[in-house]
Amino acid sequence: MTVDALCGRWRAALDAAGEALRAGSESLPAVEVARRRKALGAERDATLGLLRALARERGADARFLHLAPRTDSRRVLGLPSSVDACVFNLDGVLIPSAALHAAAWQATFDEFIWARTERTGGRFPPFSPGRDYAAHLHARPRLEGVRAFLASRGIRLPEGSPDDPPGAETVHGLANRKNEVLRRRLDADGVRAYAGSLHYLQTAAEGGIRRAVVSASANTPAILERSGLSTLIEERVDGTTMVQRNLRPKPAPDTLLAACELLGVEPERCVAFETSPAGVAAARAAGLAFVIGVDQFGQAAALRSAGADQVVPGLAELLAQRLAA
């Protein structure tokens, strides 16, 4: 059994003891209730120390181990007390899939630009994962991303059709090529969730906080499955959903409102976790209660300007801050 699993069992057992003490508080003398409550708190502290020591002995990450009561989940997660649900952007919040997407786009566009340069003699700057992905592709549907990148190079292509072969010199052909490259990389290399994000979702699930993910990628189900997060995410709004329901991309509020609808929670009782100014603006337009910006691209100031209530490097840091408080 992993230390994380063992910690979860201890948390459940200690929560059960706390509930039993609350249930018996009316029939026990106040001094006895206070004594038992203090003893239970001491047991939590001592057990947590032993679990952290065991994690270090096994070479495991002990940063996110905690035995806080389930009723304290919102504090541990850094959420307002009125919040019942979280809506997470997938790329850059839960999973480092932005790098995976950027690599697939680079392979796609480098092939296209090389061939176009050879044929026309023109000069087109190659794809830059650091600049071009954040500026033109992150959090956008594939077709829109293709158009935005091509426009940045002064190139216009026919739209084509969804059946265009991967790599055809059409918007659909390049989008299909990117999808082909991404799926091949997923099969070969897989993808892992951020450790902090995994613990954040687990704590939210234990605390009864509803959880949805939003992504412009049609590969969201495969990414969630391969990362081990599929059982922790209750609802998703992805690229396929956007096409089926004709949802506008961010900064329009459509995808976030759809996520709240699927969860059955009003927007004013939801928190959004976004990595782009457009995502923050979408959350604000949707009327979500609280917006946390996750700064993956050095855009902290832009996230705040767009309306983020708080900006953090990642969920790991947010969780560590709350556990240390």
C-alpha cells in the first residue's frame, strides 16, 4: 500500500472518530468531550508525523500528506466557504500537457514550413514552443489555433474539410496532422499529472467538492485516462463538446457555464483555475465566485489584470501553503 493510500485510510478513521465524538457530545460531560477532542488532535499530529517519516523512508513525496478533517477541506484547498465545485483548465493546471501539445504543434508546423519554404522560396520563422504556443495555440480549439499561427506568419490556407488527410495544406489537414502526432506521442510516452494536482483533486473528492475539467483538446478523455485522473474528474467540457454544443472558446464564458451546468452547481458557487488571461476573463464573464490564476507562462501580471483573485505557480504550491498555515 502506498503512503498516500495509508494516509487516506487514517484520515477516514480519524474523521469517523471525530464524528462519533460530536454525536456523543450531548451525553458526555463537557470536560470529557474537551479531553477527548484534545487527545484526538494529538493523535492526528502524531500519526501525521509517522506517515511523513514513512514517506521519507520510502523516498516518497511527503509534502502533501495531511490528516485534516474532511470538514476542513475548503480551508486546506484554499477555497471560500461558499464554494461547492471546482472547474479546472486541463493544460497547465492538472497536467503538464502544454509541453506535449507544443511538441506536437512544432512537429506539425515545422514540416509544413519547411515544405512551403522549399516550394516557394519564402522565409517563414520556424515554430517557437516558448512563444508561439502561448500566444496562438494554448486553450484554443485546433482549427482556431492553426488559423492564428498561420496568420502570425502571413499565411492563408483553404479551410478544407474534416476528412482531409493529415498534413494536407489546409486548415483541417494541419489540425489532423497535429492530432495524429499527439496521439502517437501519447501512446509512446504517456502523460503524468502534476503531483500537487493529484493530491488537490483527491482532497476535493474527499471533501465532497464537485470537480470538472475544461479543455479545448478533443483528446481530453485519453489524456485523463493515461494520467490516472479520470476517476477524480466528474465532468468534462472538451473540444468535442465544444463542437457538439456549438460553444465559443474563451474568453467567451460558454465552456465554463457548460461545466457548471454539467456539475449541477450555480456559477456563483464554483471556483475556476485558469492559465491564460482569456480563461480568467471567461470565468469572470461566467460569474464564477473565485478565480485562481495558475502562472505557467510568466503571465502573472496579465492574469491579475484579467481579474484573477489569486495567482499561484501551481496547485502544489497552493496546497503546500494551506497545509503549512
